[in-house]
Amino acid sequence: MSSRELEDRYDREEAEAIAAALGLTPDELDEIEYSIHDIANDVGLVFDYGVEIKEGAPQYILDKLARLPRYGNLISVGLVPGIRAE
């Protein structure tokens, strides 16, 4: 397998995992622009990742995401279930 094929495979698997964490299909995830951010406590321990949805996402996708837990404008994807910053 070439390095390009491995990179494509990694990108596809990453997108599938993000889509699953958000309750979206991979095709729905393809419809939005997003970025991933660390969510850390005061001492820098990363306890979650957050997905920031960029402007322009279709309303039906925003409606699906509305029920998910958030940290400000970031949607929690649950790195460690049940662990939250104090």
C-alpha cells in the first residue's frame, strides 16, 4: 500500500469516527466544514475534543447536532466519557 493510499485510508477512518461521534453519516459530515480542538482543564490535561462547525452548515444537520453536549461553541465528542473539567 502506498503512502498516499494509507493517508486516504486514515482520512476516511477519521471522518467516519467523527461522523459517528456526532451522530451523522459520513455523507452528512462531507456537507459541513469543521475543525477539531482540544478541550483541556486548567493544568493542560486534555479531557475531551470539541468539533467547531463553521458557518454555512445545512439547518437539518445543525438540528441533529443541537442535542449534543457543548463547551461554548464546541460540540463535545467524548474523549473520556463522564470526565469533565471542574
